[in-house]
Amino acid sequence: MGELANKVAWVTGGGTGIGAAGAEALAADGAAVVLSGRRRDVLDEVAARIAGRGGTAAVKPVDVADGAAMAATADEIREAHGKIDMLVHSAGLNIPDRSWSRLEPEGWKLIVDVNLNGSYNAAQAVLPAMREAGGGLLILISSWAGRYDTFLTGPGYNATKHGMRAMAAHLNLEEGRNGIRCCTVMPGEVNTPILDKRPIPVPEEERVRMMQPEDMGETIRFVARLHPRVCVNEILISPTWNRLNVQPAG
């Protein structure tokens, strides 16, 4: 049995990238994983990989921007599994037209609805179950842009990722007394599909030097394995070769 046996982990953005890698790492350690996202096809692929390795995974498609749907999904998970021990909130996006000179109100609203409001919706959905259980863990996948303002990621993404960090800090201020812990993970560039939305394509020779999804999966598993008395408030993590430190655009 793995260290996370008998734990139930809900992973948003679980169909690709960091979310998928985190789900696979948690399932490999024994957790029962519930995968959410907007696309059932990719969620089913991840669930099949987990099942093929002997793990347990269920699929519940949902849009994190829909607060009512997120709350209903959390209720369904509690009904099926009896609890929600962990939330890994990895759902997020950016858009190609991200600079001030190109960002339209619709693009701004989309980024805020998914990245920031989606984080709020995810946290609000799991807190009742965690309060009732007397503990729980939230892992919010923010970004290097949640700590440092980067030209590359644009004002909308930067603002929402900063907001996630502030929201997570307040969760710890209020909910620590209830045994609930929140960790904000702020990765630099990771070789995931979000790179495909960059205004300037990222060459393959640069992608391979970035962090890979499995690196983030191991980071998520590290936090999940810690004793409930331990709260890792933030993790700032980057590739050794960190392009965000050395060039203004790309």
C-alpha cells in the first residue's frame, strides 16, 4: 500500500500537463483520484493510464468557472467516496492576445473567470467537507508569475496568479485552526500544452530544458505525503535554465 492509501484527491485540470502528472503521482502512491476538467476525452485517457498501472481514478467533467457546478461535483465526490482529503487545483489558462495593446475585455474576463474565480470556486467547493472532517489539503498551482511580474505572461495572467497566492495565504490564516492547509505552487516554465498558446512558438530545444510535467507531479506528491501538522505555504520552483530570468519576451 502506498503512503496515500485511503486518501481521496480531487484534481482539476486533470486531463493534461501538471494536473495529469499530479493525478498520476498521487494514484501511484495509493490515492483514489477524481479527475475534472472540461474535456472528457483527455480525462478518460489519464484515468485509463492510472487504471492500467493498478490505480483508482474516476472522471467528473466540470468547468471550474461555474461555481454551482463545482459545488455539485464536490457533493458527488463526497457521496461516492465519503470525503475529500485533497484538492489539487491545476486548471488554468492564458491567451495569445495577452499584452495590454491586444488584450480585449472578453479575453480579460476569460482569464479571470478561469484562473482566479475558478480557484475560488474550487476552494469553496471542498472546504465544507474538509471542515467537517477536521482537516484537508489544498494545493493550488499558481505560477512564477504569481510571485514575479513577467513580461511574457501578460497582465491578466500575472494578476490572477498573484491573486491565487493571496487567496491561498488567507486560507491558511483562517482555516489552519480547522486543520486545513493550503500550498501555493509557483512553477516557472513547464513543458505543457499551455505553451501552445504563446504568441511566439517555443522551440523544442527550449522545451526540453524546461521542467517536465513529471517534475511537478513529484512536487505535488511531496506536499501530499507530509504529516497533517505540516503546512508548506508556498513552493517557488523553476527550471535550472530559467528563461523568465534572462529575457523579456519569447
